[in-house]
Amino acid sequence: MEEIIKAEDLTFWYSDIDEESGGTENRVTVFEDLDLKIEKGSFTAILGHNGCGKSTLAKHFNAVLLPCGGKVYSAGYDTSEADRLFDIRRHVGMVFQNPDNQIVASVVEEDVAFALENMGVPQEEMRQRVDEALKAVNMYEYREHAPSQLSGGQKQRVAIAGIIAMRPDCIVLDEPTAMLDPVGRREVIKTIRRLNREEGITIVLITHYMDEAAKGDRVVVMDKGKVILDDTPQNVFSHVEMLKSVGLDVPQSTQLMYLMEQSGMPCDLHVINETACADFLYRLLTKTKLEVSLDNKA
């Protein structure tokens, strides 16, 4: 498949100057020689404990940060080329953890139109794009509201609408539900899943919620600046002990399967959601009941 984002031998470090030691530069390396590709139209979740480098990586996709070594290509553009920054951000939009950091206007529809005004989009087309974007995130009826009157989940959907209005090929979301309650989380995840499935927008979701990652079609797990797992959600979450060893959890359904395995019971560690778990348990109980019935007849 066609790639929309590609990191090649990516190296990045944060540095500061220690004045007390005579101006010595101190470097903290986040990742070194990292390779990762994101396919167009995919829904990729990136997992990792705090400090593993996942948010730093996300900022490279949108050229918020630039490589200290290696290359990152977003929508075919080299992110280190300053004259391509506008093109990169038209194709690869980014939504941050706190929606208040992205909302700049006092009226919802004006906020969604803000980037389009900077892009010089004609008024008639701008009106159409704003309306379409708000409808896409189910916020059209709030178009004349003040963002301050909205819930956290609604604000985040307005922030997503502002990116959608630019008509990007990819949206990178850096822990967009971390500050939301369960209802807000569900609203946002439902929205981005629909954008991926119905609009074909590539989604890169940075998260620490296992149930959110399980809804993607690919999960990348990072630890200490390296990719340690990269596969389908079913295959990634089957590595229960490895995930726990790096400070991560697994979906509750997978945890149940794991506990069953530890007790010597039949299980399937590729179960990652409630429906699959219920189906497995039903089949198991039905089979057990049948075996007991046959034993009694014998």
C-alpha cells in the first residue's frame, strides 16, 4: 500500500546548556535510528508508557519537531525542508491533548474557519467546508455557540473539525481523550473511527488507553524510544506478559483470557473485546455442558 508517513533512521534528542559546568551541552536521546511507516487509509494506534517517545514521534509527523538525524517524510514531503511546511500541514493535520490549546475563536464556526482564512480559501467554499466539517463530527447544531459553553468532548470534536476543514489526508491525534470523561472519550473515538472508515482519512492515534488502541487496525508499541511490537491489535495484545513488563496493560477481555490461561483453563489471548469474549465463553460453556451430559449418559 501507499505510504503517507515514513520515518527513516530517525534520531532525536532534547538538549540544554548547563551553565554551571561552563556551558556543557546535555543531551537526552529520545530515539535513535527509528524506522516506521504509516500506510495511507490505515488506522494506527501508537502505545507506550509516559516518556517512551510516542508524543515526540507524533510531533515529527506534522513537522512540529524536526529530526536531529535521519529523515521523516509526510505526504511525500521531507519535513526538514522549511518551504514545505505549509504543504505538510495541509496534508497531515494534528490534534493535541488539550482542545483549549487549539481553539482560538469565540464562536465555533469561526474557529473552524480560522485555518481556511489563513489559507486564502474563498468565502463561499469556506462556508461549505466549515459546514461539512462540523457535520462530520456531529457539531453542526453548535456552530453559533461559544466554545467555552461546550463539554471537553465537544471541544475536542470542534478541534478535529478545524483540521477536517483543511481536507487533510491524515490526522495525527496526540492523546486526544486524556483530559476527557468516559462520555467525551467515546464521542471522540467514534468520530475518528467514522472518519477513517467512511472518509478514508488516515488516522494515527497516540494513546495510553488499551480499549482505544484495540479499535485500530494496527498497533505499534514503543518502549525507550524503540518499536517493540507492531502488528494487528489481536496479535499485539496477545503478548500480555511483554506488555506488562513495559508498564502497559491489555484490554479487560484479554486480561480475563490471560487469567483463565494462568488457571489452566482453555482460553484465547487474541480476544480483545467484549463481544468476542462473550462468544468464546458461550462456546466454552456450551461445550462443557455437552461433555458433562455425555459423561452422565455414559
